[in-house]
Amino acid sequence: MKHKALLIPVVGLILLVFACNSAPEHPVNKKLVGKWQSKDGETKLEITDKGFTMDDGKPVTEDYFVTNDTIFTSYQGSRPFTKFLIKNLDDHKLTLFYPDSDLVEFSR
């Protein structure tokens, strides 16, 4: 009976450790990472493993994650997220639908 009494706190501790672990982050598509420039040259976009920086006059770096074909950005974890839909992505070209439904083409 004493062994069972010791087993309950150990199992509880194991469950607590698993519950406190952070959720795994979405993997970053390596084709997406890099410096991009819009076709008209007015907007620069830099995507790193941790940051999404859009420079169209004044650069702002935001946190982001990618789910399927959508980039979700937020400034310092604020919600709601800003959504950018990836229409086309290859090694040299990126086409995004902005939240206001504008289509912008970027190249490296």
C-alpha cells in the first residue's frame, strides 16, 4: 500500500511537467525566410525565424507564425492577429494577399 501512495505524487508530478511545457511552435518554411522586395520597390519585407519586418516607410517588426498557407503576425503578442495569405512561394518569388485583399508580389 505504501508503494501505491508514493506512485500517486510521482504520476501527478509527471503530468504537471507535461502540462507546463509550451506547445511546439509551427516550423518555419525555409523558402519564406529572407529579404524580399515588392515589384514596385516601395515595400521591403524581411522574414527571419522569429520576426516579420515590413518596411513601407517605417519598419515594424512583429512576431509571426505560419499555419498552412497563412502567415499570422502580431505586435508583441497582441491579438487579433493580422493575416497574410500566401498565394505563391518559391525560391525567388513570393505573392501575398494582404488583409485588405490587395495582392502584392515580392522577389528576392
